[in-house]
Amino acid sequence: MLNQLNQHAAVRAAFTQQRKNPALTQPQTSSGQLLFVAAHGMLWQVQQPYQETLALTGNRVARLDARGNAQPVRNERGVSQISQMLQSMLAGQLDAVMRQFNVSAEGTAAQWTLHFTPKQARVAQVLRDIQLDGGAYLQGIRIDMQDGAQTDIRMTDTRDAGPLGELEKRALGLP
């Protein structure tokens, strides 16, 4: 099923993200657009309730301004690590994923769910598990943390990305 994900070199989608934190009474919801380019990273463009674009490339997280200039995001080690894991999963890089996670799968190629639980004790102290679900494209990501926090991302209008714009290429380090 992971191999099915890497059939798409570049994907665009709309997303809705809901974050639940035991310390907060209400979940936080945001929505926007994302672009994933295998082996290069992803652009995460929040449009509601505020506007922000993040470039997640390898182990780097940067905030982009309106002109596409990148400012490194500091103290986001957890975001960077989870981003790297998701990029490996979305690119279908089985060896990288299997080194870090125990993986279980259910469903069919048309509708599947993958569960990832960390192998490393240090990671397992923070991250409970990651669940991906989808069909031809990824439709959802759920990240459960040990402290009870949960992030649920649902994707719609998922499609092959088509040609990238100049700002997108620059943000992802493409020629």
C-alpha cells in the first residue's frame, strides 16, 4: 500500500486539520492547501483561520513570506521529525519507514489503512502512533501523541500536482 503512494511524484490537495490538546477545551481547526513533491518535501499553506506557508524539506522547516523568502522555524524539532517520517511514508520509502516503525495494514488497494508505531523507545515516549488512510491517494493522517494530543488531517480534491510555479520550485529547492 505504501508503494501505491509513491506512484504520484507530485500531489496537490485541500486539507482540514484538527488539533486536540488535553490542555485546551476546544480543538483547533485550520484549513488550506498542500503540495507534496516526492524526494523534495512539501508546502503546507494554511489559509484559515490565519495565513501561513511552511516549507518542509528534509529536516528543515521554514516559514515563507509572500515573495517566497524562507525564514527558518526554530524550536520545531518535533515538527521536523514528524515531517521527515511523513515524507518517507508518502514517498513509499519502505526501508526508512520500516527502520523506525512497526507497520500494520488493513483493507484493500481501493480503501486501506496503515498503522505505524515507533520502534525507538525515545520516539515512543512522545509519539503513540500514526495512521494513514486512503485509496489511490492519501485521504487522511492521524497522529496520536502520548500526552493525549491528537492531530487529524483530512485531504480532499487530491490530484496530480501538474506544473509547479516558480515560488513553489524555489521553496522546495528545485531547478
